[in-house]
Amino acid sequence: MISVLFFGDIVGAKGRSRLKRDLPLLLEKYHFDFVLANAENAAHGKGITPKIIDELLECGIDAFSLGNHSYSKNEVMWLDPSKPVAFPKNLIGQFQNHHTVVLEKNSHTIALMSVMGNVFMENTDASWADELQVMTQVNADIKICDFHAETTSEKYILLHTFHHKLQAIIGTHTHVQTSDAQIYEGCAYITDVGMCGPFPSILGRDVDEVIRRFIKREKTHYTVSEEEAMLSFVVITFDDEYHPNNIKPYSILPNENLLEVINDCDIMNLLRR
């Protein structure tokens, strides 16, 4: 059996802090072959920096996917291209060709791909469908696509178009975990894995600021909430022929103990060391 742990969008310092605190505990108790995360909101709610990527690598994450905020921080331009970070292939920017990360562990290879939706998203220069036709030809035992998109319907279109070429499709961007995790004709799927970020909040942002912007029409900054963080992730298991046999979502609130919440779940029992 091969297992993959995938964390939803990491939002700001609170999201990073919760992840750095709880992930080592999770890895100490359970075995995962690969640990992945979407990090596009990790730096103050928008973008990444080389320093933050290194910090998250040190806490146990193997590779990262990004999204529409990939280039929000100028420091990203100094990111070492050899770092395991997948930028959306159809998002205009310096790292467009760094769209797939291939990892090998214990004689298993996994490819993490990143593309963005075209609906309600800016700065995309191509259809994700055209890009994935080429991207899915990568040589790997397990192929996972992080589809960073706004609408549920577009994510289902990708599922029904590429389920035969991918072993897993993980939706990100909307920051709210959906209840539709499933195995569809040999492909593990969830519309959105959720976020690792402040809760309560409005998708990780300060509640009062967002209300002032949308209700009172005030001009505001993109301020990340100072509330404590929740964790959202999925665990996907694959059989020895690399077919997914389970996908299980988890959403851990700030006042909940991670290990107590997941301890009684059947899928985690499969992963005990």
C-alpha cells in the first residue's frame, strides 16, 4: 500500500505554525509515503518565499503546489528552481515550466502537477485541458493534479475529462472543504481539500476587514486573520498496482487535538507504524 497526505491551502503565519506543530506529531505516529501541500497563501496570505518553502520542507512536507498567488511576493523570483514546487502551467510567470514535481521514495514515484482553472481566474494564458494533455505523459507510478480553480463545475469537468490519465485530482483555492471525496473510475477526487489557516475567518482573512470592504465598500488591505488555525487535509491510499482504494478528508478545528480526532478513523489504522 502507498499512502499520500495532502494539505489544503496553507494560509499565513497561523497556518504555517499549526502545520509545523502538528505534522511532526502525525509523522511520528503514522507512516505516509508522500506528504504534499498547497502553499500559495503561505506568505502573509499571498504567495511564497524561499525561506518559507525551506521551513515547510524541514517540518516534513515533500512537495508543494501553488495557484493564482504564485508570484505575489517578489522574493519568489529567487526561489531555487530545484526546489520541489509546482507552479501552475497555465499561469503567466517565470516558473511556468516548473509545473510538475516528480518524487521517488521506496521505489515508488509520484508526480505532482499544477494547473489553474479558466473560469473567474486571471493571468492564465492557455486552457488547462490543452496543458494536461501533455503534462499527464510524465513517467510516474502515481500522477496527482492540484486543480486550483474557482468553480465546482469546472473541477468536475476536469475529473470527467482526465480521470483515466490521473490517479488523483485534488481541488484547491476555495478554502472550504467539500464533502464529495470519492473514487471515480480509478481516480481519487475531492472538489476542495480546504485550508490550513485561521478559523474563524473569511477564507483566512480578517472578518472585520472583509465586511468593511464588501458591505461598506471601504478600500482595505489583504489582512490575514489572527485567529488560531484549523487543519484540512486528505489521506489517499493506493494498492500495489497504484490504483487508489480510499480517499478520506479531515478537518481539524483550532480547539481540537489532531491525534484525538483521527485516532478512531479506520483509514488511519491502516497507516500505523
